[in-house]
Amino acid sequence: MKLTALKSRLQTAAPRVATLAARPGVVVERKRGYGGVLDRRRIRARDCDLCQECKRQGRTTIGYPVDHIIALADGGTDDDDNKETLCVPCHDAKSAREARARARG
Ligand SMILES: [Zn+2]
């Protein structure tokens, strides 16, 4: 992926995060700060820095975002076994699916 494409994706992610945080009634107990950085580093190392969704589909793709398999907003935990490394396209696609599912209720 071109770095320019990645940069624009990162820029569009920030407003979406703020929107999620502003949702009333949604309790997100996500680890913040350096502890969270270390957690994500550990998950990426466990997953060999590979996107686990691509791996399930037989592709080898470098991943970066560490994703909650069951989203915190959907009652998922912040434990390691509920986290996996994804690539940006897989992470975006999963986030969009989750948002559509929540919108349906
Ligand atoms: Zn992927």
C-alpha cells in the first residue's frame, strides 16, 4: 500500500473515533496510555505482525491495528484473547460491518 493512502486513512479515522467516544450510554473500558501501547505491541508480536483476517483467507499481509474481535461497545473484553492484529483494509471493513449492525439494533 502506498504511504499516501495510509496517511489519508489515518486522517479519516480520527473523527470516527471521536464519534464513537461521544455515543451516550456506551461504556468503553479501553486501556489508555503506555500500558495500551505495550499491550498492542505484545499482540502484534504474538500475531507475527500479520493480519489475522487475511491469514484466515490464505493471504499474507502485514497488519498494524490491533482490533477487539468482539468490540468493547458490543460487550467484548479488553483481554488478549479478544484482540488480534488486522491490516487497515480489514480493520476498516470490520468497523463498517459493526457500525451497520449497531445501526440496525
Ligand atoms: Zn487483512
